Amino acid sequence: MNSTSNSQLLKAAFNEKGEALSPRLPETVKNFLVDIDGTVCDDVPNEDPQRMSTVLPYPDALKILNKWYDEGHIITFFTSRTEAHRAITEAWLERHGFKYHAIIYCKPRGGNYHWIDNHIVKATRFKGKFTDLVVEKHEIEVFKP
């Protein structure tokens, strides 16, 4: 894990009244939240933790995530693994050479996520291969005005 944080990149932000808002990353920096199980390696449920140390990473995930990291983007793993799995998870990431800034544990389980946030959120569903991202237009759900 990188000992530097994205806080070094954050820039102050203000609303139209001049009141402070949460700081923002530069437009050129993406803040990637990446699941582990089923996204960078085969899906290993919390109920089968002995497999967590033996599963292999998807080579394209390792390559693309490390490329994004090297380009200056923020890589944060976001997993439903629990705090009890912290040591095995971080050892696995290190052993396989993943570069990242942070890990968030205890993501809600069950999928079918609907993320509500005051920031722009772009979601990309992983379907078996990491590649560079491309822009496509799709319908989205928004709050009714």
C-alpha cells in the first residue's frame, strides 16, 4: 500500500456563497473504488476464507490497476471482506504486486447496489476483463425534480 494519501492532491472547493465544501481531486485524477472478489480475482466468499490466500489475480486486472496507479489515479479497494480478513487480504495484494492507496472493508453484501451520493459517481460493471475504459452513453436513474 502507498503510504502517501490522496489528501496531498485535494484542492479546496467552495459554493456560490463562499462556504467551504468537501475538497476535490483535480479533474485529471480519477478515484477508483475497486471490488476484490469476483473483480480482480475469482469470487471467494467470506465463509470460505482459506481460499483467500490461494486464489490467483486476474492478470489484466493487475496490469490495468497498476497502470492507473502509475498514471496518478487513486486506487481504493472496496470489499465485503471483513476486518477479520484484513491481514490475509493485504498480504495477498502485496504478494501479487497490486499498487493501491487504501482498502475499505465490510462493503454490503448481496450486490444490486444503488449508490446515492452528492458527488458524481460513475459505475462500471466488471464482466470478465479489465481494459482501458471507453465512454458509452446509457440511461441512468436520477431523482425526480
